[in-house]
Amino acid sequence: MSFLRDMLPVFLFFIVLDTLTTIASLPIGYEGNPIISWGLANFGYGFLIALKLVSILLFYICYVSVKQYRFAWNVSRYGASVIGLIASVSNMWVFFYGQNLFQAAGVL
């Protein structure tokens, strides 16, 4: 497997979908991650995009380090994909309902 093929679910859910839904939902809600919130307040959307690019670099370093341990790589990439999917669904929930998914579920 190649890095780009392996990264497809991460790229789709964690990078693209999470970024787009975050940008779409920010005018309605707020960013719950304090680091990203600070970066957005001080540097704008460029901070979010730069952070996603750095995450791709970190995933590449992880890929090179653990590619011979296929299970560890799969846990890393699918774990990030699931986190990205959950974050995207929560962002879309903010966009449509004005509160995040965890608030709606009574978790926060």
C-alpha cells in the first residue's frame, strides 16, 4: 500500500470534511478546541489549514515509522478517520441545529 492510498479515509474525513464543516459552522457556533479557537481568533482560517497540513506531515512520519507494523498503522489512520467523521457530524449538527452533537446528547 502507498501512503496516499492509505491516507484516503483520513484525507476525506479528518482533513477535508472536518475543515469544511468547521468553516461552515463557525458563524453559527464556536470552536470547542481551545488551541484551534485561539489560532482562528489570531490568524484566521489559514491557521486551521496550516494545522491540517502539519497533521498530514505527522501522519507521514507515523506511516514511515510504523508501516511494517500494519496493525498500528491501521489503528492510527482509521482512528483519525473516525475522529474526523465524528467532528464533521458534530459540526454539521451545529450548522443545522445551533448546538453541537455532544450538547444535544447531553454529554456537555
